[in-house]
Amino acid sequence: MTRIYLDHNATTPMHPEVVQDMLVCFETKYGNPSSVHTDGRDARKLLEAARSQVSGLLSTDPAEVIFTGSATEANNTVIAHMHETSGKDMAFISSTIEHPSVDEPLASVAKSGREVIKVGVDRNGLVNLDTLETALRGRVALLSLVWANNETGVIQSVAEISRLCSEYGVLLHLDATQAAGKIPINLRALNVEFVSISAHKFNGPKGAGALIVASPKSLTPWIQGGPQEARRRGGTENIAGIVGMGRAAEVASRELDARARKYGELRDQLWLGIKESIPSVERNGSCRSCLPNTLNVEFKRTPGDVILQALDLEGISVSAGAACSSGSVAPSHVLSAMGLTSDEARSSLRFSVGQGNDTKDIVRTLAVLKSVVSRIRETNLS
């Protein structure tokens, strides 16, 4: 039985072109890019080529791209930098639906005595712009916000949020981990100081990420101890991973429209099939402002973790929440922030399509899902 992978928001399979480029690095282009000999210079060329490829995906200047080990590292770097360099009486603003790699550093910042303001979201998962604007009127150092949510796929109104930050003189950090490679991004059109991304979310390798900084010379490095990345991130660069990230960015740029169209069709096919074949279901999050590949569904009065386990036994991988929170029985904080009860949140599943999925996968998933949900509900009633 061939497994069906519908958890692409957790991680993605590497594109064949990415694998091929990385193999070249492993086999023949293994020099240290800080070395001055030929092998080092060859590695440096690959590093800078990848920087240009990543900047191309985001429509920004290559000089603004700082390679990291992950988006988590990038998020931590931004918060640590702003905490160190801004006035201690200046607040940080975030939302109630952020990834733990933003929430946890901000919790540490709050323990130091700095004010951290969390702006709520509506039932569709969209940040309340009126509440946000009120918060921005105070003494604020940074707004750190997720561009597209990893659990619901809901895309925030970043153009309007960027405008508000510009109006009130607040620096903006966007966690674009889920947005990069899935929707068009033009950073030149936005007033944004920091952007975090991760290669393994758009068919690149794990262990490679980037922080885009509009004023890179002013960044305080979070990881110190070397001249790498123009002294903005110490440590010998992961050349193979960075090369893979660059190729993944180039492929995503080339295929962006086709991917969005295909993934949107598969996502909609899945949702329509669920609505037609399974009673008492509800979609979580905005239908109009959502990543093309992501679907979050509540199966009312049916434990989501039980559905997940049953699907897994049938060879289908989905998610009952963020991958970084797997193993936790607590309801999703994202769905709770959107107004779902604990039972409603625990009855929800995330489906995220991507490379390798096709219509046959959706047809089989719908058939198995209908049987699984019916069986679990019957068991719960007996």
C-alpha cells in the first residue's frame, strides 16, 4: 500500500532538483566558503548564488538575506536583537495565534519586565486590525506576526498591517514560514524590517532557513563566534543545505502559479467531498484568505487524535495540530484563540497537500475518512 502524505505544512519532500544539487555539494563541492583556496571560493560562489535564488523568491535584495539553521532560529534572532537594542519601556506586540518559536521567546521577554501585547483574532483567524492599531499607538518596538498560519492556512492582511506599522513607526517582523513558496511575496512592496523562512516548508532540506533584514548592518547576531554571514550569524555555513534551499526557492518561483492552482483544486476537492459525504463538519478559518494547500476541518463530536490514528493505520498522514506540538493532548491554542471550545478544537484535523499529491489521493482519502469517522462515531454512541 502506497502511503498518502497530507501533512505538507509540517514538512515537505525534497524536490528532485534539490536532491541533485545537494549531492554535488556532498560529493565534490564541500569546501569551506570562508577559505581562500579554490575549493573555498567554489563554495562561496554556491553560497552567493543560493542567496540570490532566495531573494528572487521573496523579491528582495540578496544583501538582505542572512542564512540560518531554521525559521525558529530566525524568529529568536529577531526578538533577541530587538530586546537588546530597543528601549526597555517599549512594548512588543504579537497575536494569539503565533508559532511557539515566537511565543516562547516573547514569554522570556515578558519575564524580564517588558510589556508584551497579544492581539486577538476573529472566528476566521484574522487579526483584529482596530485592536492592533490601538496597540500600535503606544510606545512599541516591534510587531511580530505570522504571515500565514501553520494550522489553518489563514493569511493575514500584511499590506494593511505593514501600512499601519509605517504610520506609527513600529518595526514589523513577519514569520513567513508557511507563506514562502506558496503565495506570491514581494517584500519591496511592503514596509517590513524582518522576515523568517525555512527551506523544508517549500521542498528544500531541513536545517536551512533564512532571516531577511531590511537593515542588515544593524543586526545584533544571536549566534556569535565567527565572521560568517558578514558577522551577522556565526558558524560555518551549511553549504549543501543552503544550496538545496536556493534551488527549492528557484523551483518554487518557477512553479508558483501552477502549484497554487493544482493544490487549490485538490484542497477544494477534499473539502467538497468531506461536506458531501460526512455529516456535522465545519471548516475552520477563512475560506477567502487562505493558503491554497491547507484545510482545517472540525468533525463534530469525534476525537481528532483518534481519526488521525485510524487514518495512519490506513496509510494516510494528516495532522491534529501543529507538528511542533505533537504528542500534546491540549487543544490547539490557534483554534482556541479563534473561539472554538476545547472539544471543538480537539475534534479538528489539518490536511495540507503538496508535491506528489493527486486526485487519486483525495478520492482514496475521502473513502477512508468517511468510513473512519462513521465507525468512531458509532463507537462513541455505543
